[in-house]
Amino acid sequence: MQSTSPHATTTTNKDHLSKLPPEILHQILLLLTFPLPNQGLNHRIALFPLLPLLCVSKHLAHVALPLIYDSPYFRPYRPNRAPPQLDEGFENPTRQLLQRNSKARECKVLDLVYRLSKDANDATNPDAINPNTDGEAISALDYTAHIRIIDPTGFWTVFLEHQISPRVVEYLRRQEEEEEERVMGVELDQFPPGYLERFKNKWDFVLRCFQVDLHRHVIWHVAEPILEQLRGLSIPISDVDRYREMVGRFESLEQVSFILDEAFDFDANRFSHRPMHPEWVGIWKKGRESQGKVGRQWTGKERKEEAMRKMIEFVKEHSLLFRGRLTKAMCKDGWFWPDTQQSYPEDIQIEMLTSIPPAPKLKSLSRREWLLVKAHPETIDFSWVESIDQSWFEEPVCKGLPNDWVLPRCRRLKCLSTRPFGPDSFKWAVQERRDLDSLVSCSTTTARSRYRIVLDRELLLHCPNITSIYINDGTREYDFSEIVPCLPAYLPRLLDLDLWGWSALTFDPETLSLTPGLSSLTCTIGGTSLNQNSVFIPPVTELYRSFGLLGETEEEVVEVEETGGRIVRPRWTWDWYLPMLVGLCFSGEFAYLFRFRMLTGCPQLKHLTLDIRTNDYNGPPRFITEADLFIAGAGETRERIVAERLTELSLRGIWVVESETTLSRFLVDMFPSLNELETRGGSNGGGVFSSFSLGSMMSIIRNNPNHKWQEVHTGLMEPRRQEALGYGLCHPEWEADTLDFETAEMLGIKILFKGGNEDEYEDNDFYRVLKVLDFERDVSWAIRDDYLPNSSIPLQVPWVF
């Protein structure tokens, strides 16, 4: 047997790995970095396994580099354990990154620490960098192209007193001597009363101020050239003005942290009194009053409020410019100042969080999510919550919302740690179980099926091979707060979906994007007790708010998160692709919310029914405008909506069309194959024709003689004979009994009017339509209903439209 050398095996494996597409390699390397859940952008804990790949091949290095350098400052953060020596993991990459920014050399602080200017590389300079021996020399690679996150947490460990270079010491000593009441440009009276006494001497204080100033300049000069590509950034609160001016460049920003790097807060009562150093006494003798104040009042509180306001404005401005992009914003202490923990008011953090959307899939409720819950108490989707640690809560899980409202929505809940809720806290669960147990096997009949059938949220997930669904109950009226949506499901074999009542209200429309073979779809609400042919439609404003929207038209709709409204239902996007759908029937709120752009994704649709009839004829009208005829776009780029194969259209209820021209384009251009139209409802029963005269309808029909009209059910009351003749309508009885129509050309269309029963048509009681109205003639059969039969005066009927 011939053996294979280890070198050959390695080469073969390397070749196989190098042949993988970059996308597959990227996914493999992501698994090697051990992602942690719920850790945001900084989720990696093991980058070292990737480092050897940089030496294997250019192909592997090309894929590994973006993962290694996307967050160059990522380190586990332990503020109470400072390393004993300079953290070169911060210093070395910082120098290389700053060398790429020519503006950094103009900053005195950066030049001193990282030796950026030309003289710093001079051979005569003891601090110079030797590019041949020093691993800190500038790399030929531009790592800035890969950076996505800048979060130098624990940056204060970079600068330790015993490792300061002579150049930096000289600069700081000069600062200490020249500025008695200022340090690094900061007025000493900006610090809290009594805080300066915590430092041994002014030199210790100068070092601390220098660290803060260095941190501020490093973040800005590293981030400024690449603001457009950053997904995560830590912003010093003392420097927030510079970032606000550039907010329009943060087009990719997803997470932002504001670092409290100023000493706003200090409680002198928590610490024992320390004797004042002679240097501080000397400073006070030159004009400073006791307790660290000067002649004017200390303004730390006002300055903190101003800084918090600017922080909130940054988040709000970004949310307006890049809606939905920013998903996480927080404020945290930078741990720069000893003996004082900097904090932020809770209401400030909540106000900031209300400007960004809530977490789409919140899986746990604990102390970390408390502010997020308080910021979005009524808009968070609790259906993804798996664990609740409520033992520390002094009040319900969501302030303002009872537990018996929140807990039923946590359908994935597996772990609950809580204080006692009190009696009847889980009464809702007992009742729900009884409702489910009352289901009769193999039947949709329940003890109260007349009103509601309650489905398990995961029911459809367990039926991947189902082909037909028909669920019907007697739900007539409902409250949005009771609706708990079912989960979307992949149903590749489903052909018919027929939902009536509660099953329709709890249906998740995302399922429609997972049913490629669907041929028939019905979503409707049962008729009212007074009229089975009319349905309940909630007040329009409440209806939109239940989906998290405000406004009643496409142009007016805005996100309701801005006002704190409750989102309890998934939204209907009307953009599904259903290539096999033939029949579509909506009633109630589903018909009212329908958008005709859905037709572009239904190329085979032939039958469409939209019913918005309510118990009274003063229900909410649905308006059809020019905008409904096009897919949203700008100017001439708008695409007209055309349903090529639709042959039957039924519009029931109050449909108001803005003009006769729009009505013509709607019926003729949008539906070129339409041959049967039914419209009923409104104050006169005419549906879409209720806002126009009978003549408008006839004009549309007569002006499009080549259209494939066959039957039009107008929903109007049958006209008097004289009125019908005036519009060129002829009843077959008149034609057969009294008139020779050999010279009159008729259109191949039947016009039906409403009889005694407004919901029934007599198929044999129809009118025919004259093709042309361009002559006048005396006809003996054209008699008014009140015309005297013995009169010898013929009645002249002008057939001129």
C-alpha cells in the first residue's frame, strides 16, 4: 500500500478549502468564532483560531480579514481588574489606524502618544519607530476598510502612569504649571463640589484628564473617515456635538453607546473626609471658594441635562434620516473617574429608546430589558419571550399593563421566576384550556362555537402537507386586545384557504408568502345578527392602530411607535407572489384594507370579491383614487396595475371613486378582460356607481365598445321607462312587442338592476344597450309611466347623450 506524506495531505486539504466560495467560507468562519446569543454586535469570544488562516493562502486571508478586524477594540471588559502593564492590544492597532488619517497628526495629544508626525520617525528621536524591527509599523493593508464597530471599552487601561513616555510627561508638566484653574481645556469648577479632594495631588488629576482627552480624540479620528460603514460606535458624551453635525453620514449605524466621560455626579457623603492637598489650597486661595466652587454657581446639573438632551437629539435625528436602521441605543459609564459612578436618569434612557423600534424577537424579560419594556410597553411582541425573571420587579412586567394581558401573549414561555401574583392571576389560562377541551373531536363545533373557535398558535406549523383549510365560526364583533395572532407556517401543498370569523382575525398573513400553490383564498367575518349580508368593521382609526399604523390612506399611514400605540397583529403587506391564485374573496376589515397592488402578484386571478357592507349604510367608505391604479413610484416610473385574466369583479359596500375618468381607468384599463361586474351598496345601492349618475356608467360602457362586457349588476333601482330610454337602454319586452330594431345596433351586454329584494337579481329581467346615441326619432313605444294611453300626441325621445 502506498502511503501519503503529511505534506501532501496538508496541501490537498488546503486546496479543497481554498476552492470553497467566499460565502461558504464566511459562514464556516463565523461558526469558528463561537457566537454568543443576545450579545449584540460584539458577539465573538474566540478570534485566535482565525489568525493562522492569514498565513495559509490569500483566498483564506481575504475571507478572514473582515471577521478579524471588524471590531478591532473588542475585548472582555472587567473595570475592576486593570492589567499591570500597558495593553498593547489597544495601542498597536490604534497607531496603525491613526496613521491612515492625516488629520490625526494635527492633534497634539495623539501625536505625543502615538508618534504620528514625521519627526517621530526620525532616527535621532529616542521615541522613533523602527519599521524594520517594530511590529507596530504601518501595514500595507488598509484595515479601516473592514472596521464596522468602534467600541474601546476600558480604554483607560491603555495609559498607565509608569509607562508614560518622556515627551508626554514634559507636555503634561507644562499643562500643570501653566493652567492653574484649567486642565486640558477643562475648567476645574466644572467638577462636583468636594471631588478634587479625592486626588492625591494635581498631577494625578492631570493624568486622569489626559486619559479622557486621549479617549475622545482617538475615537473621533479613527471613526471620522469611515462613519458611513460603521454599524456600532461608542460616542463620548463630552464630544457628542461633533457627531451630531455628521449624523447624516451614519447610514449603516445599528447600535450606539454614549460614554459618560465627564464627572457630573459625586456624593461626598459616601466617602470619609480626606485632608486637602496643599496644591488645592493654593488654587482656592487665588479665587476659588471652599467646596470646589467659584464665585458663580456650580452648573454641573445643567450641563448634564444639556448633554442628555443632545444625546437624545442625535438618536431622534438618526431615526428620522434612516428609519428602522438604529436598533439599539444605550448610555453607560466610561469608568474614567475614581470614587464616583456616573449615571443617567432612567427617563432619559426611556425617551431615547422610544425613538427606535423595539426588539423584533425579544426572548427574555429581565433587568437588562427593563428599560426597553418601559419604553415600548404596548408595542413589544411578547410572543417570542421564552423566559421571565420577574423576582426583582416591584410592579407588573410591563408598567401600565396587567400581567393577565402580558402573560397570555408569551406563548413560547418556558421559564418563569416571579413573586406571587395573587389569586386568579392565571384564570385566563384555565379558561383557555377549558375552551380547547370543549372542542369536539374531528369537528369545528364547540360549546360556544357560535361565537369563536380558538386555535392553537402553532397549529399550522404541524400541518405541512395540508391541502385544504376551512374554518368557520360565528364571530361577528370583536375587540383587538383579545386577538393573539397565530404563527406563520410553510404550507407548500395548500390549495384552498377558507377562513371565517376568529380564524381569519388570528391568521398571520406572512403565511401567504409560504403557500406557492394556493388557488383559492377567503378571509371574511360573519354577518351581523340583524343582516347576514352585512359585516362588522371597527372604527377605522382603531383598525389601523391595531396593526401599528396611523392614518387611513397609503399617503397618511405612519408608524404608530411614535405615539406608543399597541401593536398586537402582524401587518398585511399585499406584496405576496401567488402564481396559482384564481379566486379571492375578502369581507369586513380585510376588504377595507385591501390594496390593489396585490393583483400584480396574482397573474392567474379570475374572480375577485371585496365586501365592505356594514349593518347601516353609513359605514366607512372606501375611496379609489388615481394612486390605487399604480404601484408606488415617482412620476413616469410608476407602474400601472393590470389584472390581465380577471373576468369577474364584485365590489359591495360604499366604494367612492374620485372621478369618472378614474372609474373608467379602474374598470377598463386595470381589468381588460372583465366581463362580469357586480356592485351594490351605498345610499342608493349603486356601489362604485353611487357617486355618479346612470349616465356615467353608460358612458363608460359605450365609450369602450370593444371591452369584453357581458353582464353589469349595477345595484341601482330599476329606472323609469322614460329615464331608461334617455340613456339608450331597452328592455327586451319593449323590443319584442312594439319595435323593429333592425336599424338599431345593440352592444352584447346585459344591464341588471335591483328588484324588490335588494340582494337578488332577476336574470331574465335585464336591459340591452344601444351602441350609438346619435339620432332622434319618434317612437310610439317610448311612453312615460304616467302617459295617458288615449293621447294622440306622440312622445319624442332624444337619443343624444
